Amino acid sequence: MGSKKDQGRGFGSEAIRLLQYLVFNEMNLNRLELQVYDFNHAAIRCYKKCGFVEEGRARQKIYRNGKYNDIIHMSILKSEYDTLVQRTKLTAYARDLEG
């Protein structure tokens, strides 16, 4: 996300978490979904870190730089988001206890 110097610093994950909060807590939706190109490894890692799961692929959907690439379909449900938030709170609480 953004310039090379800003990549890998958690800005993308933070943006996704803020979006998830809005979608699940303010808009009261049950599902958030996205599509990502299979060559976008950083984005895929970010989405998985934020609780998204792969649901399927559109195989060889796009042609880029001389080869066909898949589009990956991912989603997270409100119940999965709630579990992730609870686990994160418990981890933070345990860290506080340690030190």
C-alpha cells in the first residue's frame, strides 16, 4: 500500500481492521468479501492476517505479463470477525499481564 518505504508497516492491516469495524459494528452487515489477484502476495497475507478465508478461485481469469493468473475470492463473516477480535483482546490482556 503506498510507497515502498511504507510497505510492511501494518498500514494495510490497520485499514482493513477499520473497514471491518465499520462493516460489522456500525453497518451491522454479516459478510465482507473481496477479490484479489493471485500474484498480490502481500495483500493475500494481509487479508488472511485480518481473518479472511479463501472461498474459491476464478482460474486463469486475467492475462498479465505473458501469463494467465487466478482471481481469489475471500470473505469473512461477522461471527469469524467477533472471534478474531475476542482472541486479539485476550492476547493483548495476556501481554499486559506478562509485563
